[in-house]
Amino acid sequence: MTFLPIVYATIAAVGNALFALGQRKAAGVENGLLFVGMSALVAMSGALGCAPLIGGVDVGLTVRVHWKAILGSGVGLFLTYLGFNLLYTRYGASQYALYAVLSILTMTIGVGILWLKEPVTVYHKVAIALALAAVVLFSIGQSKLRGM
């Protein structure tokens, strides 16, 4: 069994934590979306800088062949930036659990099952049901905090 998926997931998780922390720090900034846009420039620079380490770099070919996916991914990143900024600056990092579970559901159901037609086992279905229960329980828990 290879540990590379765990290493890659850890890299993404650490990056996500840094992104979330940055979003929380953006709460005191005059324009949170400007903050997010500037952080996106840092991310873009890092991605373009590391691209040659991953494989060949043919910008023209990549844009010609994959422009629709690039556009869709860009819109997805923007929505992620917007949602994170609004969620974290207004409600705090404790709301991450809600985002994380909703991400699991949208990825698993929306992208995996409905769009890409990936196979689903009974374990996946149970996990989806538990994720839905987590959203409900989290929302109930948050409503109880407002009463305190």
C-alpha cells in the first residue's frame, strides 16, 4: 500500500487550513474579496512556478484543449473564495465543519455520482447519510449556541 495519497491529502489539508486562517484574518480588512484576490495571485504564482516540475508546459495547447474546464474551474475557485470569505469573516472558523461536510456531499453526489457516474457502494451511501446527519446536527448545535 502506498502512502502517497496520504501525503498529497496532507499537503492539501495544510493548504486548506492556511487558506481558512487567512480568510479569518481577512475579517478586519476593508474589502475581504480584494484580500482573497491578492491571495489568489500568490496561489497562481506558486502553481505556475511548480507546473514545470509536474510535466510539460504548453500554455497554448492547454488553453485550446481545456478552455471550458479552465473556465469552470476558475468559476469554482471564485465561488470557493467568495463562500469562504463570507462564511469565515461573518461567522468564524467554527463553521468549517459545515463547509467540509457540504463539500463532501456536493463532491460525492453532484460531481462523483451524478456528473461522472462513478460507482457507489453501500458504504458510500451510508457515508452520505451520515454526512447529511452531520449537517443537521451541526445546524441544531449552532442554533443552541445562539440561545446561550
